[in-house]
Amino acid sequence: MTVRREMPYKEGIYFITFTCYEWMPLIELADAYVAVYRQFDILKLEGHYVLGFVIMPNHVHALLGMRDKGESINKRIGTLKRFLAYDLVQRIQESEKTDVLEELSRGVPATDRNRGKLHQVFEPSFDCKECFNEEMIIQKLDYMHENPCKGIWQLAESPVDYKHSSALFYITGEQGLYAVTH
């Protein structure tokens, strides 16, 4: 479900997906995987937890355990995306990819440009689905872990071979590059 309305906040486990502007492979282009991990770390410091994830070249799937901290999920994920966008833009600037920056600048809606926004790094909405039971959690973990191996991606032969994912933990019991909570 694309979130264009305020999600009622309650403690729970949520499957979240957010996408780079126009599906551009900005995470890969900026080599910003570590920036996503930093945002996960901030969530953990706030008392939330990361159950599973896959960071693709142009989008992120995450299974997040959210604690009720008095702010909406929309606001929390919006903040995550905003700070991640700053990191991506900085990395793209450092790599001198001015054509990409120009395209991201052209994507800023006039109302946002009037408020000082310079680059449209992510699509404005995100997908959020509450996971009500173990069956749904397993379904979402399987979906995200298979993502790098299917369709146009073919980034790995097997989910355990894709390093920007929690698949290694769920399949072998070994934590990968980023530790998740089971």
C-alpha cells in the first residue's frame, strides 16, 4: 500500500519499501549502502529494531519493529529518507556526477523548490504494511531476500550471496554485514 495518508501509529512490525526518484540506481551510484546502515543504527538507538532488509540499487525493503515513540510512521520514515537523501547527494557531489544532480534538481516540485529543496532523491511516498502474524513476516522476508535474484536484477545466484541483505542470517544463522534482530 502506498502511503499518501497518515498511518495510525501503533507499536508493531512493518514491512516498509521506499524507492529512489524515477527508480534511478542512486544507492549503487553513490555507493551509499553504508548510509542506509547508518539510518538503521539510528532507528535502533531510538528503540526500534531491524528484523530484515535488502538494499537494492534503487530501493530499500525493510522489516522494522517499531516502538510507539509518539510520532507517526510517516514522520519517522520521512525523517529517515530525508537524512539518507542528504548522504546520497553529498556522495554524488563528491563523485562529480553533475548530470545526476541536475536530473534530481529538475525533479523537485515547485512547492518544494519554494521551500528550499534542491534535489528529489526519493519518491515522495513509501509502502508500508503492518505484519500481523508470523506467516506474514515470513512471506515478507522471503520476498525481500529473493529480490536480488529475480527479474531484471540478477545480482546474486542465491539470496545468501547478496551481501546487502539479511538473507544470510535467516538461511544460515550467521549475521551478515549488518546485524538484525530475530
